[in-house]
Amino acid sequence: MLFILKKGVDPSTLIEKIKTGSASYRYIDLDGRGIVVAWPDKLVESIDDETVELKVKVSTPYQLASKVWRDKTIVNIGDVEVGDRRVVVAAGPCSIEDENTFMEIANAVKRIGGSMLRGGVFKPRTSPYTFQGLGVEGLKILKKVRDATGLPIVTEVLDTRDVPLVMPYADMLQIGARNAQNFALLREVGRTRKPVLLKRGMWMTIEEWLLSAEYILLEGNFSVVLCERGIRTFEKGTRFTMDIGGMVYTRTQTHLPIAADPSHPAGRRDLVEPLALAAVAAGVDMLLIEVHVRPEKALSDSEQQLSIEGFERLMKKLKLVAEAIGREL
Ligand code: PEP
Ligand code: MN
């Protein structure tokens, strides 16, 4: 149950009533407006207070993430707005490998019109014997490239212990598919006020994905973008199945912006472009695309990273698709 308070009121009388009924609650300040989430519903649905402007019984297990009480959230990452008319493209390598390579890629992404950079320094690799990312050394490269290009950077945090390390260097924290139900990590990024890109775990239903978002929102961080990156199905032609229908459905359930990563479900360079175009046609607010100056030499995901030429071709087509549906790139 959500209690949306009148602006500027003291929540304590409502909270006292909730406590008296032995219910659980959480108070959140959303841009100066108080919201009290209280549960279970049966203990709180009869509660009322003059400080409450709107009381909303949400029928889904996720409450704060629901579209029932809020139509739209725009996430600000520096000057970049995700969830508005412009489709935001974040591009860059799978992993940051060295300063020169990342700088080269970043300059190309900027020239071609990308509005953010991506690049991992803490990498969640299936095998412990493959490149694990540069770690802390990579963070210094992030800073140099971000200062040189002025583009905000999204990078993954693998562990709760990485969060304070990454905070000064990242403009957006990525929670990878494999950590999408790491509830301690979700809570930890929720305690920051940094924008979060929350990947969908490859095994997760949309309800579970939105419940993961709920962990972040419940800590008071509303700057969350949901990112579809493909789920496991019986199909082996692609690395994962990009759930277009799922993205469209998710839009009907939540006010949070939606992103797509066409690179990981494609698993092959030649499939990235059509999947990216399809995602924009389906209405996503943001794309996360792997691009490399020498993709065949990349230390991770070399088969799926686009070349600079491939990225440039894609951006031209994306612009047309975005305009066709009343958006811009
Ligand atoms: C990534 O974007 O670098 C990545 C590892 O993606 P995912 O968590 O979706 O596999
Ligand atoms: Mn990758």
C-alpha cells in the first residue's frame, strides 16, 4: 500500500498509526514529497490520515515500481535524460582494455553521436580463466576518458565492496544480468543517489525484474533504468533471446525508463543492428551497444562488438527509426 503525502507535511502521525497496527513501513522522500510504503495491505488498508493526499492499493507485488501511481520517470545522468523524447545511445567496449584503445573508441562514439560511454572494469566472466577486467586501474582510465570527452560513463559494479570505489568515477552504475537478484548489491546501489542501469537476469520473469528494481527504489533511489539483455530460451541461433514483447509489456507495468542491450542477445556482430533497430521501434528509451576499434582483437565478447564503421551505419538507421515513431536520437 502506498501513501502519497501532501507536500511538506510531517509523516510521523501516519507512521505512528502504521506502527500501532504492527505493519512494516518505509518512508521515502521523492523530490520533496514524502511517500510511505506499508505492508501487508490487510494491516494498513483502513488507515488514513489528514497528511495523506493519495492512498494507492497496488495489486502487484512491486509497489514503488508500479505505473499505477506514477506515469513516467525521467532519469538524469549529467545532461543526459533517459525516458524523455530522445533515445539515448550508450556505446563503448565490452571491457576497458587500456587507455589508448578506450580513448580511441570514446572519441569515435562521440563523433558519431553517442551520448554516453559504456565500458566494464569489473567483468562478470563465466570462466575465471578469462579476462576479468582492469579493476581499480581501469577506474583511472574511466576518469581520463570521461574528462577528455565530456561523455557520462556507465560501468558495472560486481560487488557491494566495489560500490564506494566506483562511485567517484561512474555516472551510472550497471548491475549485470548475473547480479540482478543480488539483493545486498541492489540495496547498496539503492542507498546511493547515482543512476542505476539494472539488467534483467537471463532467467528472470518481468515480475522478478521489477521486484529487483523495487529493492533499489525502496532505499530511496528512483534513478533506475531497466535494461533488457536477452533471456535463456530453448533457441540456440542467438546467444540469448531478446524479449521484445517483454519490453513492450514492461512499459505497461512501470514508470521506469526501459533500455535494451542488443549486443549480448545477438552474440554475433551481424545481428546487433537489426536487434537495435527493433528495440527502438518497440519504444525503448536507451540502447547499450558494444563497439570496439578492433573488435576481432577485443579481450571479451569479440564476436559481437561492432566496428566503428558498423556503429556509424547503425546510428544512421536508428535515427530514421526514431523519427518514424516520433522520437529523436
Ligand atoms: C555487460 O554489459 O558488459 C555485461 C556483462 O552484460 P550482462 O550482464 O547483460 O551479461
Ligand atoms: Mn560484453
